[in-house]
Amino acid sequence: QGWTTYCGAGSPMMKSGMAVHLYNCNADMKDQAFYNSDGDLLIVPQEGALDVRTEFGSMRVFPEQICVVQRGIKFAVTLPDKKARGYICELFAGHYNLPDLGPIGSNGLANPRDFQTP
């Protein structure tokens, strides 16, 4: 409930574009969950870790890490540090995916083995 939209382009109804939000929270989501049918959420904690519990399992996300929750997935967040702040990028078109490795091949910076999943 501490989520403010800063900017956006496109529309979730047209399934094109994105929005940028700032979140600020100081309480766990007890007996509740969040569901977003508009788009994928890329969550970037700036201060305070997040325990993100989805239908598929749990992840602990620290500042300077990212977390992607795809469209239609229910999730709840608890705060091990008792407060958190960060950014959310909501993608209305398609889904987030890993880029091709391209000319640098196996020395790429976004190998699937570098990512954790619940």
C-alpha cells in the first residue's frame, strides 16, 4: 500500500508499454497477497531486504539484486529488516527474459546459472 507511480508509457489494456513505481513499506503482508494482472514486475530493492513468497516458492532479495514476478502470479512480501524501499518496473508488453549471449558467447553476463528461482 506504499506504492507510488512515477511515470509510465502505453497502457495495460493495450498490452504495450511500461510503468515505473517507487515502493516504501514498514509492515509485512500478513494474511494477504498481491496479484497483478497488468504486467510483469521487476522489483529492485534499494534499502532493506525482501522475502518474496510466491505460489512457486520463496526468494530473499537483497539490495542491488532484482526480482521478477510474472503477470498473474500471487505473492506476499515480508520484511526481515522491518522496512524497505525500492523501485518497481512494470512491463505491460510480453515478459521479461534473459538476453541472447551474442558475440561474447559463454562469457556472457546473463547466464541462466547466475539466476535463482523459487
